[in-house]
Amino acid sequence: RVLSLELNKDRDVERIHGSGVNTLDIEPVEGRYMLSGGSDGVIVLYDLENLSRKPSYTCKALCSVGRSHPDVHRYSVETVQWYPHDTGMFTSSSFDKTLKIWDTNTLQPADVFHFEGTVYSHHMSPVATKHCLIAVGTKSPKVQLCDLKSGSCSHILQGHRQEVLAVSWSPRHEYILATASADSRVKLWDVRRASGCLSTLDQHNGEKSKSSSEAASTAHNGRVNGLCYTNDGLHLLTVGTDDRMRLWNSSTGENTLVNYGKVCNESRKGLKFTVSCGCNTEFAFVPYGSTIAVYTVFTGELITMLRGHYSTVNCCVLQPNFQELYSGSKDCNILAWIPALREPVPDDIYEKSPPQQHLNPAYEDAWSSSDDEG
């Protein structure tokens, strides 16, 4: 299904945003509701389900925090995220230096956290049961941890030297956090530890830094502006303005040296990319100019480029139940990429000749029965 993704002529997403779409999130409970955040501060909530039962339909906006809403963000919304455990709450953060916790039913903020600088990114753990911490990356090099229970910024992680552009909790260990910064570094933290920092990822795996003057470990030769764990939490993908994407073993911190070629990245802020879920050979979906590049995560092969937006793509998000992709762009549009349906083969073809199978190598089964090995 992932290999046959294409721009769907039968599905539209209602166009509400009057400016660029920066961030998307689909709630993990039912996979039915999607949030979007725009450069004008507007947040929209969509229902992705086809209620009309017709083949062609438009995903309707159920409600929005528009420009006239008293609590609308004053500047660009950079990140939206559903509360991982139910749809009654969602969060948003903005260049207006705030993180807001929203009650979905009333569209009123239940809580607002204020920061000294622009907020680039925030994230709640998808698996945490023992804490309610929201990690926040801002213009400050300090990573802030806000506690939803107490309503205060409980904790600060110090170690980066420049602004923190992306943050992501591990989907495997609830206390492990990854952060990416403009200082070229990616750090892994255990938020229970006083010192916090577990490791700083090194693209050279310790080879270069011994001899060269560059003593400190860097993950990229530029700003690191995107992070994404694989769904099992065993690997971490990072992207940087050095036009590189790297895959790391998240437990050893080792650079796996998978080569994705040039991954064009001119974003001055955080880049929101994503990975597939439950595919045999996982895929990464990365905004690449006005297209979305699809790579195989473990071999680095560029599978396809999804074309359809008129301007820079800022974010993409996967609906894992159906392997559908949604992307948001500076062109104000949200596009739906749906697996193309295979044309059914007429029955009489099989009678004339046995079916010739032309499988994409990614689908091929490497399994062989022991009889063949004899």
C-alpha cells in the first residue's frame, strides 16, 4: 500500500487555512481526527472519516480556533499534538512563545505555558504512564519539561549551545527523550537523572574526533531540525541543513551509516517528517521542497517522490490503520495520499496462461520451504 501511494482524486481536505500549514497530527486512539496548525496561528480539527459513504468525499473541518477566537495563537503555530490517551485534549505551541493545552469539546485553553523565546517544537510521550511531561524546544538552548499535572515547568535539561529545533520522546522507554539543535547536536536524555544527558550522537562514531580539532560530537554538519523514532523505538532518524538524513541505533547511539543521498532541507525551523508503521521494510516520508520523498529506512533507497503541492511542504503525517499519508504545505493545502487500488484482473485471463507475477522487490517473500532445499 505504501508503495502505491498517490494523490487521491476522490478525497479532499476542506481548505480552511489562509496561510501555510506547518504541522499535522492524527489522534492515535481511533485514527479518525486530525489537527492542523497554520502560520497565521489558526488551528483546525478535521474528521477524516467518510460519513457520506460515497467514493468521493471531502474531509470536513469540525471546528477551528480561528483569527477571531479570543485565545488564538498570535503567531505561527509550529506544533500540534493530540493528548496520546484520549481525544478530549490537544496541545499547540507557537512562535508567540506559548504552549497551550486545549479542551477539545469547548475549544478553550485549560492551561497556558509561557516561555522566553519562540517555541519550535513540543512532544508528549506516546507511552508514558508514570509521568505527564511535555518536552519543549525553544529559542533557548535549555530543553524545558512542563508537567501537565502540576501546571508548571518542572525541569530543565542543559547541554545544548543553541536553539532546540525538535524534540521527541522514545516510543519504547517513557523517560528517554531525544533533542535536536541548531548547534549540530542530537542529545539523548534520561529525564530521571540529575545530569540528564545520556549521550551526544556522533556521526563519526568516535573515529574522527580523536585526531581532529573538532573535539565535540556532532550529528550533522549544520542545524539539526528534525527527529523521528521508528515505531519500535530501536532507531532514530535525524535530518539536518547539511542535506543529510542519518539513522542511529537509539540504544548504542551508533550512526548506522545508511546513505540516503542528498536530502534537500532548507527549512529555517523544525521539519516534521514521519515513518511508516508495521511495514516489512519501513519507509520514511520526508518533505523535500514542494514534494515528499519516500525512502526505505534501512537501505536508504529513494522509492518515489510524491508531487502535488505548489509550494514548500512543511509536514506530513501517516494514518497507520490504512497507510494513508496527509501533508501540509506553504500553499495552504492539506493533501491526502491514498494507496491506489489495483485494477481487478478479468477471470478469463487466468485460463489462457498462468499469471505472471511482477512484484516490486520490496514485496517479495524471501522465505523458502525446506522441501526446496532438500
